[in-house]
Amino acid sequence: MRFAAIADIHGNCAALEAVLADIAAQGIADIVNLGDVASGPLHARRTIELLMQRNIVTVRGNHDRYLVEQPPEKMGSWERPAFAELDAGHLDWLRALPASLVFRDDVFACHATPDDDEIYWLETVHADGAVALAPLDVVVRRAGDVPQSLMLCGHSHLPRAVRLPDGRMIVNPGSVGCPGYRDITPVRHVVQTGTPDASYAILDRGDDGWQVTFRQVRYDHRAMADLARQRGRPEWADVLATGWMPPPQS
């Protein structure tokens, strides 16, 4: 079995188009999308429509859930601009996405962890805000009794692969469209990849188990940065342009 995993597009249709072209160039037809499709100040409508047209297997992310569960007046700054672009058909598509799924019998896919779409599976955030690889016992506990040999997650935007002692493998393909962000849960912290390139993963299953290849894809990230700046989102603009979050304003 050979397929591609993508995640955390966040309305960056230019990055998605570049990643889909690269996947096709590798001769890969099957794609699993791990959610957080539209939220952000970019191209929510175009992104969802491209996924719908391609009929790409997709699970629901926490930001996808916010778009269909929260009233517009209570939406956060990532959801409001996306919601304004979407019509009932787009929202129905988001609403129908499963929280998790099994792909080809041996691949478990979710957005964050099997039980919670807002918790990092492979990372831990320390009290000082440092983001690091989670302890092995924590990763194993979050995996629970998922029987599949390969487990996929997104949410942290950080490409990473972990093999568990029992042989199961967990892979985060990184983010297609958002290379960094700030968050306040569980404490204030910054996630940044250091590159503006789009990220995804190729998964191959051979006789000796699963092999992951991470790919970084260049695209016109400056056009997306310019769009974010035009829409009044300078933090988005900076991280899209560089892969680094700007220092917080005092």
C-alpha cells in the first residue's frame, strides 16, 4: 500500500494545489486528509471545493468543528473570515466529516488524538511554553487500544514519526498551509517550522512494515502572505512568508 497524508491546510489553496501536484508527480492516487481544512484568512471556499471535487478522504479537525458548532458571533479570529466565504453546501460537507476513520483496514486517521481533537498526540508543552516530543508513555497512553499498525494525526503542524514498542507507528505529516501559530492552551506557546514550504508525508507499507517519507513543497507562499496582510492579519503574513512567528508585540 502506498498513499499520501496531508493535514492542516487552513484555507491555503495555493499550498494545497502545489502539494496535490507533487503527490501526482510521485504517482500516488490515494490521499488521506487529517482535517483543519478552511479556518484562516485565505481561501476557505476554494480549498473546500477542491477537496470536494477530488473526493479526498478527510477527517474533521477541531477548527472544522468550530465552523459548524459555534454561532458566527462567538467564532474566533481563525473561523470568522472562513465562515464568511462558505455557503450551506460547504458547511454540510464539514458537518458530515467523521472525527476519525480507518483507511484500507490498517490505517487509523484522526485530527489530534483518538479521543480528543484539541490535544497534541506527539508533543508536550512545558510550563515555560517550550514544545517538545512527548514522553513515550504519554504517546502510548494516547494511542490506547487502536489496533491498526499505522496511526495518523495532525493538529500540531509539526512533521514527526514515532514507532511504539509494540511496532505500531504514529505519523504527523505536518501542515500543508500554516507553518506556525501561537496558542494559549495548555499554556502560551509558539509552534513554528522554520520553513514556508508546504509539508506532507508519503506512507509505504512493505514486507518489513511502514516507511514514511516527509516532503517539503515550494509554492508561491509570498502571494498567500500578501493576501493575509491585505486582510489585516500581519502574524499570518509573517509566518507564511518565512515559517517563523514574529515576536509578540509589547
